[in-house]
Amino acid sequence: MGSREQALAALDAVIDPELDEPITELGFVRSLDVDGGRVTVHLRLPTSFCSPNFAYLMASDSKDALVALPWTREVVVELDDHHDSELINRGLAADAGYRGTFAHEAEDSLDGLRETFRRKAHTAAMERVLTRMLRAGLAEADLGDVTLGDLPDDDATRALLRRRAAIGLGAGPGLPVLVDHAGTTYRAEEVPLRLRMARATRISIDGNAHFCRGLLATRYPDEPSRGGDPVMKEAAS
């Protein structure tokens, strides 16, 4: 891959923590400019008042992902059109970290927030594969017995495995699918309720993602707003 493609692939790994989708697919990458070892990225969000901690997390993760590429020498990530853009961009430029950027407003680190949304992402991914098995004819009462080895080798299963890994769960074929964030299984009588709760989490994530895409398209009607459409520029490789 060329340098632009490598940079875009790195950004593909940056996830909106609330929507559980790559920022590239959500259309949050406004532009990517590659000039030799210098990379400049501009990000945009659906509204000017999106949560500052989410905004900072995505911008910081974007910079970290690009800095990790072996050929980058200078990485600039800027957030456009947000009420905290100036503060966030100054903090990113100084590598001040979340607390250094927001000072007294940052009561805690982002670690707890990140973990909360990783758990929600795992719950949603778990619900997707189990609901698919229900539609294939499996009885709800048998969902508690489904193991990772019972799942087909497809994108949904691979997504679940990635999300399990993100919260420290194993990927052995004999491990149960329907578990809590610690890997603990549920009693048979709990399965229907746990599945409904997981479905509510998944619907919330999917609904928020759809809503945010609509807001982004409305806010930037003259700019591409779907995944794969950011303005990509490459001055030199």
C-alpha cells in the first residue's frame, strides 16, 4: 500500500466509542493530507456539541494510530467545528493528554469510559450472532449452550471475537457465547431476559449511528458524509 492507503487503514482502526463503528465509515474524517512523512488529518462530527470526551478520544486515537506508522515523522490531527476545537487541538499538538487538555474539567481519565463502551460493543456483537442463530431455527432455551465453535466463520463472528479480546475474554471454540463482561454464564431461566437486554443495547447503538449519519449529512450537505468518501489528498509518498 502507498502512504495514503496505510494512513487510511490506520484510521480505520479508530472507533467511535459510543457508536462502535470506525470513524472512516461514519464519515468523520474530513480530509487526510500526506506529504512525505507529514500527515495532516481534519476530523468533523455531527454536531458542534458532541461530547468533548468522545471527541477528544477519537482525535487522540487518530493521532496515536498515525504516529505508530513507521514512516510518519510529523502528525497533526485537528478537530473542526466543535465548541472545544481550539482546546482539543491545542492539547493534541502539545501531547498534553486528556487531563492536561481539560485540566480541572477532567475529573477522571478516559480509561473507564473506554471500558464501558467496549463492554457495550461486546454485548451488541454477542446479540447479533445469537439472534442470527435464533432465525436459523435454534430454540431460545438453547442459547446458553452455544459456544464460539458453533458460530460460522464470518464477519459477525470475527467482530464478536475482536470485541471479546478488547475486554479480555478468550476465543477458544469451547467457550460459551452468552456471557457477561467477565465471561460468566447465565442460568437457563435468565437467558430470555439477558438476550432482551442485549438486544436493547444493540438497537441503541445502531439507532445512534443512523441518527448521527443523518445529522452529519445535514450539517455538511455539500461535503461527502458516508464512509469511504472523505477528501483524501496525497502531496507526496
